[in-house]
Amino acid sequence: MPRTRADAERLAGAVALKPDEWNQDFVAQRPAMSTPGTWAVLDDSCRWQRHTLPAGVLASLSRYSELPGGTDAATIKVTAMVTVHASPAGADQRLSTTLEEVLRCPEQQIRTGERVTGLGSLGNPFGKGDQKYADDTVYEAGHYGVDGVRTKGGDAASQGQYTYQWLVARLGTVTVGVSARCAAGCTQQRLSQTAIDGLVRMLQRIRTSLGGVG
């Protein structure tokens, strides 16, 4: 696992998916990536902000991509996040905090004019059921909305379909996450597949980058 900030930044840059690595139809959002030397923090007002990296975090990178929707297709927005901690305990605490944040803030502002509501989360550590691909995982789901725009989130959610998902996994000192949301409504299956595919690919990249089995 990386022990220096430089090594951690190289790993984060190699693991976080770029737009065309989701598939050829994805493009970069604006901004396309997070500010160097910062990480995402949910503040006391339940708003996501970028703060300077704290002690114990070597590097953090988020890349923002989207699949533009046509007449009959939903716009899907995704975030690929990689954070490299100085210790496994620090990375483990990050996942614990993720679970607690949903209880504290079931409604969150993720960007100006964009919010998620009705959030719920579930932890799934290694060895529980068939979870054998990461040291720990957290799954979060809810409804996604844009201020001033009425989406299909409510109707979809009432049918067991969600328009927002957030998957986080830990391997050693590294946490990776995928946020996937639909601006115009789409099935839970489609959104889940997008998020799961992205998370699996980043976990494979961590193993490959660190000399393990892909």
C-alpha cells in the first residue's frame, strides 16, 4: 500500500475512472475532477463540501462523468472516487462514517441545485454472504432531484426503483466509491449495473497496481 503522498496520488490517478473508461459515450462533467489536495466532507448543514486533506489521508481524487440522455434515454451522472489513507484503521473509519452520515443526513445537497433524499444504507463486510471482493463495503440508495426540475424519482422509488446509488468499498488503506444518479429517471437495474461495473473495475485496478491478482 502507498506510504507517501506522491505514491498515493499516482495510485488514485491510475484507479479513478475517466469518462471514456465507463464507455465511449460518457463525457466529462464540469468540473471534470476534484481540486487537488482536498476531499469531500458532509458538513453540519448536510451539504457536501471540499475540504483540505486531514492528517491520515494521503490523497483523494474524484472524477465526474455523465452519459447524456437523448429523447428516449436518461442522463446518467457518475462520480468515481479514490481515497488513500495512511492506515487501514483510517480507511475503515471512513466506511463507518459513511454509514453514520445517512442517519444524520437522510437528505443531502451534493452540488448546487442537486440533492438526494430518502437515503438508506447497508454495510456488508468481507465474508458476509458472498461478499469476498473487498475488506468492507457500504451500499447507499435514495432519490435524486434537481432544483426547479420535476424528475421521475418519486414514482420510480414507489415501484422499488431508485435514481441515486452510492457504493463504497475498502481494500487495505484504499477506499473507492461510485456515485450514480439519473437526472431524468431510469430503472434501478440500469443504475445498479453502471455503479457495480465501475466499482469492480476500480477494485481490479487497485489489485493490479499493487501487484496483486486482477
